[in-house]
Amino acid sequence: MSLHVLEFNDAGLRLSDASGILLSSPGYAYVNAKEIEFGESARKRSKVNPLSSYNQFWHKLSLDPFSKPVGNFRHNADIAFSHLQDIARSAELEGEVVLAVPGSFSREQMAILLGLLKQSPMRPVGLVDAALMASIDHAHHESVIHIDLQLHQVVLSKMQRVGSEFKRESVVLVPGAGWMNISDNLMHLFTSAFIQQCRFNPQHNAASEQMLLDNLPQWLSEEGIEDSTDDANLQENRSSLQVRLTQNNTVHQASLPRSALHSRLLPFFHKILEQLAVIDPQGNCPILVSDYMQCLPGFDTVLSSSLEGDSRSALLLNERSVAQACFDYRDALLGASEALHFVSKVSARQSEAPASAASEAQAQVAPTHLLMRHQARRLCDGILICVGTQDGQRGVHLLQAKQVAGLADMQVVGEIIAKNGEFILQSKSLLINANALDGPQVLKLGDTLSSAELDLKTIELICVQESNE
């Protein structure tokens, strides 16, 4: 029976095995007298049936009784238990599981969680800090800070390297900066644009309000695509984000200035930066940004503009970073289910600092972006090079795994992963500098990727210099 990893973030509880993510189930519950739903199906009813929708049972996991009845549930722990059962049933899961929990979980909440799992088909054999696992293979400095976005808060976790050990040193929470508050705020912004431009109020009707919420992630991902073109017309088109909703066979379209979107997100970003200053007063710890946090466009820019000194950097992590590290370090995590202890420090086999000034210089000229069809895409962990149709355009696309999942005919022909401060290409179809790949290949500035069979002329590795003016 194979080992699984269950990662607890109420933005999406992720279950993985050694091959990758099996499912992601956001922390929503829909509860009424006739039916109970969890995860994505419950989230898609959160605006349609708000009085029957619940999303704080992981955030406020406890045995405190509800003041009002919620179906047959007595407290949040009851709802959380049913969510775990739903995950186990959906994945047909039984057997050993490593639990990766956020720094926001208290000792009491971890004890409740272990108690719930004793009554489930899952048998916990490891309990570890999720941010520690996400960070451990990127521990090239004495300290790093991991930033993660949950439904109701942001979690900042500072990691410290002491000798060969890598441990969680401190955790700071940023309440009010989670996805729930951010999405509500952005829904009002997009609603104003629809009302002003086409006299359509998507929040006047529950069904259209749900569509508005469902479309937010896609609109934000489109905003996150970078463009380094010098074409004046293309730059003008980039100044606004085109969004549309369809209701009763009528298409409503609005144009939202990207500057307005960034301005609306700034107060949330500033809350995070204020707490970042608390956990890192000197301002020199490298930052590791979770994939959930990356869904907010402009955060990496705000983060970069706030950094002081040359020693600080930001690395974007992919959605598999926690689970993969749990499998890589499984020997240090596994224990007896009857006497589990919480792992907050691990011997980091790969967490060595840069060896010399030469390696520092090499890092400064590393590639930062992929250039394809006059558009630049920032390098990050987990970029998939795909062939298929997106938005009606057939060809080669640079996507993340969550984007590929919704596209039926999309074929992955290559993947870029980040490891030990370098970006590595894995592919059986692509050529690098007109040569076939002989296994995983470290990408360097000036490298070109191509494929005659896929009608891909070139993807170039470039370095985009940040302006200091």
C-alpha cells in the first residue's frame, strides 16, 4: 500500500502520492437538510446558497459547540471530519498518510486532527510543518521566509539553518488578507466595471454572482502573464484587462484598467509587508512564495520594490513543492501512528550555501524569463510547455498545471522545475540549442528551445533587468 501526503491549506487540501497531486479539495462545505457537499462542488454553491455554505471549519478547527445547529454537526471538528471522509472516499484512500500542516495550526488543533484521523480510513504516519517541507530544498541561506495564502489569512513562516538542521523558527499570521476578503473586494471592483460599461450587475443575481467568483482566478492568471514587447499598440492593449460573463445567452463584456486591479490589491499586500518586517526586521531573508500566493498579480513586483539590499531574493514555488519534499525526506518524517511527534526541523541534505563568489556571480546572470512570440514569461517552478488549444488559439503555450487541467486537448511536452537555485528542463520532445536533450538540462542565459515537429521556432532564455529608477 503506497504512502500518501495530505497537505492542509483550506484554499485547497491536497492529496498526493509519489506520482503527483491526486486531488485538491478547498475547505468549503454545503450543508442542508437533504444533502452535504464538500470541496469544489461546495465552493461553486457558496454564492448561490450562502446561508448553507461554510468555509471556516479548518481555519477555526475546534470542539467548541455551534450556537446554532448546522445539520447534524456539533462543531467545526465534525465538519472537518466529514471533509476528510469525502477526500478519502473520492480518492479511494486507505493506509499510511503524512500530514503536512500549516504554521497556523496550534498544538490543540493538531491533536484534534489526529483524533479525527483515528476514526477515518487513513493512518497518519508523519506530522510535519508544510512550510518547512516547501522550503527545505531551497535553504541556501541561513534563513528563508515562506509566504502562503489561505482562505482567511496569510501565513509567514521563518526557517533557520543551524548546522545541518533546517528548522521552523517563527510564524506570523496576517488576518484579513486571505482569499475570502481579497475575492470579495475584487468582486466589487469587477462589478463596478460591468455596471458602468454595460449596465449589468453580476451581484444582483445569485447565479451570476457565483459566475463572477468562479471567473476570478482565470482573470487574475491572465493579468499575471507578462509582456516585454516594444509594440505601442500591444502595450496599449495590455493597459486594460478584458473580462466577460455570459447570462441568459447574453455576453456582458467590460474593460478593467490593470492599474485599478493593482491598486485594489495593494492594501492587502501592504498588510503582508508590515508583518514581513516584524518577522524579518533586517530585511535580508530570501522569500519563498507558494503557488496560492502567486495567483495574486503584482505581489512579486511589490515584494521586489520593498526589498532593501542585494542579498534578498524571491523564488516562486510550484504546487508540488510540499508533497515532493515529504517523499524525498520520508525517512526523517515517518514514525509510529500511536506516538506521532510534530516535525518542525529536519536535517537538510541539500541546503548548502553558495560555495564561492563565483557561484554568486553566476546567479546574478541567471535567466529570469522565457521569451516566446515577443512575450516574456517569468521563470518559476512548475512551468509546463504544452501543445494544444487555449482561448481558441492552437499552438505551443506556457502554462501551470492548474491551467492545463481544464483544457481537454492540451499535451505536455516539457516541464521546467526549480531546484537548488537553478531552473531545469525535462522533455523528450524539445531541442535545446538545436540539440536533443540527454536527460534533465539546466537552463542558462541565452539557451533556446525549439521543435520542428511541434512548429515551435524558438523559446529563448533571457534576463530582464529591474529598473532602479
